[in-house]
Amino acid sequence: MSDRKPVIEISGVTKVYQMGDVEVNALDGVALQVFPGEMVAIMGPSGSGKSTLMNILGALDVPTSGSYWLDGQDVSHMTDDQLAEVRNRKIGFVFQNFNLLPRTSAVANVELPLVYAGVHNRRKRAIAALEMVGLGQRIHHRPNELSGGQQQRVAIARALINDPSIILADEPTGNLDSRSGAEIMHIFQTLNEERGITIIFVTHEPDIAEHTRRIIRLQDGQIISDNPVKNPRRASDMAYTRRARDLVDGTVTDVHPLPPDHHDAGDAGEPPKQL
């Protein structure tokens, strides 16, 4: 990787929170590089600083001291508006609790980032993103009509809508059963391998971390290990068909909805509607 420039480079990063009269050092001199196309897991016990690190990597917060370069741009001291612009252009987010609007359809949830950005042709792009993750037949369903795995797929489609170069996923399988978690990880692996998206996970699940190619461990605000995964686990192929993978790399344009897996269809409580 030495001949490539890192897409993420942080050096000497600290983050100090004032809790009354007490200063809490959430991060203490963290240095880290992530290269384009990597798939990385960040692990650590509660209070280790992994969520704080994720907030800084996602331009949701700035360090107290130290530097953060994102795709060659110093974001360490940006204003809130500048950080928002960076997030909109470069980063997609996926969260444990999905963060979907409960009374809004899947396609409208996916459209939201484009609404804020004032982009035209939003509906067509949102439908394509949902088809990419296998939900072409459920675009009008609200979150309460979808299983947990399907809701997370909607969240991934929303993260993809602005064509980000980086996806940050905070415990993306934490609320899912093992099969749904495998399906979500297969989507992430496919996006990473075939679309070249850099993906960074925060997770406390060792088996999820082993699907990545590198595991970084934090403790007391410091990186205590940073090791490659020699043989990353392969997620189940049940969630993705070859046609979906072709869609990811743009070789298919006449997309038909992917058939829902029986597990998710049963959880949703009703058969999918044909578009």
C-alpha cells in the first residue's frame, strides 16, 4: 500500500470532554491511516473511544488536538457547514438502529439526502439504490412493514445514494439475527470488492470483524493493536444474486427486482408487491 496515498490519515488526535470539573480523554494521541478500498473493523470495550473516533472520522466532530486529513483535505478545524459539505460529498453512514423515518416509505427515506442536497431525479436514483440491495419490490413499504434486515438494507441504500467513497457503519448488525447479519455483511463485502468503497465498521462482534481485512483495537483512547485478517470470512450468498452484483458495477441497466429471501418476507408480515 506504500505507493498509494491514504484516504484517511489522522495523527496525534486527542479528544477531551469536560464533565463538570473533570476532563475525560476519550482519545489520547491516536494515529491511523486507511487506504482507498480497505475494509476495516474498529473494536474495543465500552468507553474505549471507538465511537468518538468514528465521529471524528465521519466529520461529525473535530479533534481537540492533532490533525485529520480526509482524501487530501485537512478537516481538523473546519466549521460545521464545511464538515456537512464534506459528509455529503464523501461519506455514507449506516447505524445500528437504522435511523429511518417511521411514517415514510423506503424510497422516500432513501431520497432524503438528495432532498437536502437539492438534487433532481431523486426518485429514479432512490429506486436504483433499493434495487441494488434487493428491495426493488418493497420501495413503498414503511419501516414497520419491513424486517430488521430489510430496514438495514434501506439504510445502506440511503448511504449509497450520494455515491460516497467511504461508508462508516456503527454496529450495523447489532440488532439483527445471524442470518440477516450475514446478508448485510455480504452486501458490504460486495460493495467493497466490486465498487471499491472504503468501509469502516465499529463493532463489538468478533465474527463480524473477521469479515473485514483489518482489525484495529482501541483501549482507553489509544490503539493497542492494528492487524490484518489473514483469511476474512465470507458472508452468505443468500442476500445477493449475480444480477445484484452486476448492478453494483453498472453492467446491468434493465434491472428487475431481486426476489426477497423467505426469512425477510416472513418477518415483514405480508408478501411483497410486484411493481
